[in-house]
Amino acid sequence: MGESRDRIRVLFFGIIAEKVGAKELYYEGVADTEALRKRVAESLPGLEKLSYRISVNREMVSETLQLKEGDEVAFLPPFAGG
């Protein structure tokens, strides 16, 4: 609670972490995954050119999902294998 509500932990993996230059950042004031995508892309130029998936609290998401304080969002590069 308090003024730092909506603090979201964002993790980056693989090539994304390399491009971002960090494995973990925090963002505040993002209501959902789409707003977070936009905020991350604004602060990290070049991210929009990379292919990635998003997971929230270790579950893959394909639709826009509401976020709340304490959520953990991961930007995951494509997985190799078969």
C-alpha cells in the first residue's frame, strides 16, 4: 500500500537481457501487460525489434492481463528446441 503501489518486478532473459543491459528492473504505475510493454519499449529502444513472450508470475500470457503490486513479469526470448 502507500504511494509505491503498482510496483512491478520485470525480469529479462537471454538476448533481451543483453540488449536491455539488465536482468531486472522495476516499474510503477502500469495497469496491465500492454501498458507495461509500451513503457518498457519507450525506456529501452530496440526492444520492439525483438521477438519475445511475456509471463506473469511464471505463467505465460497471450492476452492483456491486469497487473498488481508485487507481480513478477518476465520478458522471454523464443525458446529453441523441439
